[in-house]
Amino acid sequence: MSAPRQASAVATSNIALVKYWGKRDLALNLPATGSISVTLNALETRTTVCFDEDLAADAIRLGGKTTGTERIAAFLDLVRELAGTDSRAAVTSENDFPTGAGLASSASGFAALALACDAALGLGLSTAALSVLARRGSGSAARSLVGGYAEMAAGSAPDGHDAYASPLAPPECLPLALLVAVTTAAPKTVGSTEGMQRTEATSPYHAAWVRSTQGDLDRMRAAILAGDLEQVGTLAEGNALRMHADMLAASPPLLYWNAATVAAMRTVHDLRATGTGAWFTIDAGPQVKVLCAPSDADGVAAALAATAGVEQVLRAAPGPGARLVERVS
């Protein structure tokens, strides 16, 4: 009987500056387009996995609860197939930020889980292979394995081996502050995968959204490498609004925003009108993420906190990729 094999890993959320919305293969979780993101130094998930032959079934706890674990169980099956083992696993995972509320908790969660599984089972996967594995759990998780600015390739291979995230630039290439205006901690009513499927199937704008992404990727890549915060912010804001226009055109429409979301967007526009460089981006959820120069962070945070309906303002900056914090074997 083998001894239990255990490891713990930490990963943080990432914010997509050029987003993907739609999949070219649902079973393999392959994105229809590439994306560019910044991995944060906050919004952290800590995950421990222990493969133990004495376990009769997987035991999974997310945030102290055993609900909503089906995706984790399916992911563990993929890992077991890679490792050639049938050992069940105990998984515990905790976020220090709201879960399932449009703050990319699945990105940090599956990035941490992929790294912990790799270490516990001694798979020795490369960074690219780890990114491919994490993508099977969550498309955005592929990017949270990489620190700083990352670019996710959509790839073209049917098996998805070329759809993974690579480093684009280190954090110091473009210093910025990222303020998250949390407008509700409640889970969103329509998950991202369901929302993507609905949009692909029913939105008349979706093909145009996919076509427009390559230009955004090229311009965003150049802006980050040039350290041009204004151009990065302008591109990120426009890309997010076009994605939400695509969602709104779905049937029935996908409206992830609430009143405070719109109010926070207006706050950002007011800040720019008075000379403060600030730009927003919004993922599939009601939270508003605002990019600005580090020197403007206090003022922008105060303006967001004073916005009607904003419950709290979280602060972050570009940070490291996923990291192993414990291994027991």
C-alpha cells in the first residue's frame, strides 16, 4: 500500500485585458480566440490535494462546502489518466475573495489544483503542459499559471496541445494598479460556459466579436511591451464593452451588470474627464476592474468606494504565477 501523496499550491486570479468569449471545442475547453491577461498579486486561492489509496471516493471541499464539486471530480479523472493511477483524492480549496461572482475564481482555483496535482503525483509537466491541463478545468486558469502579463493562444490542433498560455512581459514592464469595485458577493446566475454557449448559438454579433479579437490582441501586445498604460486601458475598455454587447444580443440576453456596475463605469468616465487616467474592464459578472497608474490608486479607490452600490474596493497589482507551497510524498 503506497503512502498518501500530497501537495499544496497557491494561485491568484488574472484579469483578461483582451478577452475570449466562445469555445471552438467544448469538450476540450478550447477557446475560440486568443486572450491577453495580467496575473494579480491578490485574490488568492490555496489548494491542497492528497492522493490516497485508502480513499474509496474523492473528497472535495471548496470554501468549506461539498457542493459544486463536479468540475473538480472530472478534472481529477483527467489527472489520474495522465498519471496512470486510480487513487482517489482529498481536495480542499479556499479563496480569500468572493467565489463565482465574476472575479475569476475558477482561474486561480484550477491553476492551483493543476500545480498541486502535478507535484503530488510527480508528473513533472512543463509549464506549457501544466497550462494545457489547467485549461481543461477552466479556460482562464491556463493564464494564472503564468506571472505578470500572459498571452493565451487559441491554437489550431484538434487535440488542443497548442492552446496554452505563455509569458508576454514581466510585471515591471508595465506597472499599474488594479482596483476591483465589488458590487455584490453573490454568485452569478448564469455561469461563463453556459453564457458562452448561449451567445455563440444566438447572438448575431458573435462572428464579428471573434473577428475583431485578433486586432485587439496585436494592439494590446504592442501597448504592453511599450509600457503604454493609456493605450492598454483604452483597448481593454473597448474590448470588454464589445464582449458585453455580444452577450446582450444573445437570446435571451445576458446582462451580468447591476446598477452599481453602471455607476462604477460612470465614475471611471468622470475620473478621466477630470484628468485622472483610469479605465475599466468587466468580465462575465457585475464587478468592475479599474486600471490606473500606481500613483493614482488612492484617488481612484476613494472615488469607487464613494460610488452608490459598491460594497468594497479590492486592490491588486501585477504579480507572480502559481507556486507550490508544500509537498509531502
